[in-house]
Amino acid sequence: MDRKPINLSTSSKAAFIDGDITHIARAMRLSLQGDLAGPILPATYWRERLWKLLDNSSLTHPQLCAVDSLLLQLDQFEAQPPLAWDELAPATAALFPPTHEAGAAHRA
């Protein structure tokens, strides 16, 4: 069976690229916020994805603007110093006030 490569039309390529940009815009922010261990995917990963999109010569002007905006967001994220643990609010030892006096004997 002969397989022919699928040639996407210009509108299909644009829709595919739009979808990729939308996905990156949504996932990048959540990924960079990460959790206490840090970002889920580093900024370098997202920058490489965006550069691959820029290598595509068929980007429209709005697509170029969107990719540029995402690259600027990455620059801003990397320019911010990471939050130091010392700057975080201290954890409270007890979430609720004690219901009995400290050192009081248990009465039966």
C-alpha cells in the first residue's frame, strides 16, 4: 500500500498553529507556577516550543504577535527573583485555638 504524505492547506496549517499557540498560552502559565518543588516544565522548554513556531515561515501577523507576547512573558518570569522560603508567611502550629487551658488537669 502506497502512502502519500498529507499536505495541509494553508488554512489548516494556520488553524493547527493557532491551536498550538493557544495550548502553549494556557499550559505555560500553569506549568511555570508549578508547586512547592518549582515549575513543572522549565522556561527553557517553553522557549524552545515558541522558537520552533517562529521557525515556521507561514505564521500570520497575529500569530507572530502572540508568540512574541508569550516570549515576553517568559522573559518577565525569568527576570523575577524566585520567592525565598524565608519570605513566606510562617506556618501556624495550630489551626484552631486550644479548647482547654495549658497545664490544666483533666477532670473526671
